Amino acid sequence: AVVSTQSTGDDDKARKRVTVTMSLFTALSLMCNTPLFINYLVYIVDCNIINYVYPSRIYKNKFMYSYIWPITEIYFMALNSALNPMLYLFRMERLRAWTVKKCQIVKISNS
């Protein structure tokens, strides 16, 4: 049996769309996780390699000591979790249509 390796224009279009969607999700994840990775890197280098004490000179700053960990560990993770469904709705037409349909049903039944 001979298997055709030629793809149609629709297949190429779908693959391109999936590639762009996955690239957007990867970029979003990197943007939300990079501050935490940088914070851990600064902590490891400054506290464990250079000074061996915590808080070191960088973390003696009130902002860095009090706020940087919650911001990078909690808020950026929550931001990523909040933006993912929006990106799904933005990129996936069938999901967007289903969501609009369900919202209209809820609106009609509440009237």
C-alpha cells in the first residue's frame, strides 16, 4: 500500500494554526515564569554562593524581602492561569462559539 505524504491546503493551514497557538501558550508561560526563575537564580547566587546568609544585601531591601516572593510565586502564576482560558477562547473558534451559545442559554433562562 502506498501512503501519500502530500497534505492538502487545509491540513497545512490547521498545522500552522496549531503551531502558532502552541507558540503563544509557550510564550505566555515563559513570560509568567521568568520572573520566578530569575528570583530563584538571584537567591541561589547571592545567598548560597556569595554571602551564605539570608537576607543578603539584595533581599535587605524592603520590597525585595517582603514582596518579591509573593509577586513571583503567586501573582504571576495566577496571571498565567487567568490568561490561559482567554487565550483558548481567542484562538479556538469552536470553543468560543460554544461559550457564547452557553452564555446566551443562561441569559435566556434567567430572564
